[in-house]
Amino acid sequence: MYRNLKTAVVIPCYNEEKLISKTVSNLPKFIDYIIAVNDGSSVSTLKVLNTLKKNNPKLIVVDLEKNQGIGGALISGYQEAIKNSDADVIGIVAGDNQ
């Protein structure tokens, strides 16, 4: 919670298996929901996300079977946040820890 607001971030992920762990671990502690969207990655991104999820109750993984591009991944992440969280504020974080 930040300034009495529940916070969520959407992380679009396309082939981010090398950096997604670092990205998630570097998020500020006040983030209440982390919504990582696997955007049809052709590598082990989903496997890494599911492993992270086991140890991080804040992490929600959305798996898109077909690549939707950055816009589609963000829309899916926002829809997940609106539908399945009580976040007051939703932001975006790049999956490559930038």
C-alpha cells in the first residue's frame, strides 16, 4: 500500500526468462499486486513466472497462448487487475528490469 492506496503493476513479458526474476525482486515493497503477462513467449518465461509465483503471494500470472504484442499484453494485465484485485492504482513495469 502506498499513501493508503492499493497498488498493482502490470509486467508484459515476451521471452523475458533471463530478467523477469530480477524485475520482480526489484519492485518496491509497497506494491500489492504484481501481474505478469506471459505474452506467448516461445521460451521458458512461463516456467520462470510459475516458479516465482510459488514464493511470492503478490504475483499473478496471466498466460496468453498467442503473442498479442505489448498492447494486447497490457490490456490483458489491466483486465486482470480490474477483475481480480482491489487495486486503486495500476502501473506498468518493463519485464527486462528497466
